[in-house]
Amino acid sequence: MTLADHLPESAIRTGAHASDWRSAVTLAGDVLVSRGITTDAYTAEMLSAIDEHGPYIVIAPGFALAHSRPSAAVLGTGFSWVGLAEPVEFGSEANDPVRLVVGLAAVDHDAHLEAMAALAGVLADDDVLSAALSATTPAEVRAILAGTAPDNGRTPTREEDTK
């Protein structure tokens, strides 16, 4: 399964505006709530975890994975994707500023691992991630993540150009 399989267009926001990291995480949480994946309490749990542990969710340059532990506030397993119009600082020396906040909610440890495996494929490919970050519509994000965008989110090599 690709990450696109876990992200319907309703889970994706592009060009979102956030004044700080709290509002960026709240946007990701709001999408999870609107999809029926979590309650508002889960968004509060994500914010509390960052307050307690610092910006540990900023796991790669420009990328934050907003999440918390499985709890009664998690109604299902799912993602939200919030591409920010203007990057925000989370306080991560190595990986700020953040341009993308992905919200993750999982009902249990196994579901969490499956969801993370789908996400890892995108994070491992700089070209796909860069293309997805530059996408301007949810449909474009999904096409890039599914590998069905016209250029598959990357620049063809000279060898591919000649085929």
C-alpha cells in the first residue's frame, strides 16, 4: 500500500496558513477530527506531548509527524497532510522550519507500525517528498504519492528522456 491509499483528498490541505507550531499541529488535528479518525481530545494530546517532550515530532528537514499514543480519543487509524504556505519554527535545531505536518492517529501499536511503513516510503525519496510539498491541490498530492503523477514526482534521467 502507498501513502496515497491512506490519504483521501479530504485528508489533505495544501497552502495552509499557520502562525506557529501550535496552529500547524492543530490544523493537522482538525483534519483528523473532520474525518472521524479522532476527537478534539487527541489534538490536545498531541500538543501536550510536544509541550512535554519538545519538538521530537520534527523528524526530517521541513517535516513534522504530529502524533500521540493510542487513546480513547482515537476512533480509527489514519493520516492528515497539511502543507504550509509559509514554514513555521518548531524549535528543532536540525530540521526547522517545517513545511509539512502529517498527523497520525492509530488505534494500536500494529496499526501505528503499518501507517509508519507507508509514510517511510515517501520520506525516503527526496524527489517524491519535494514534489508533494510543491503540490497545490489534494488531487496532485495524491497522484504524486501514488506514483501516478505525469512525472511521478521526479525529474527523468537522461536515459529515460531518450526512451
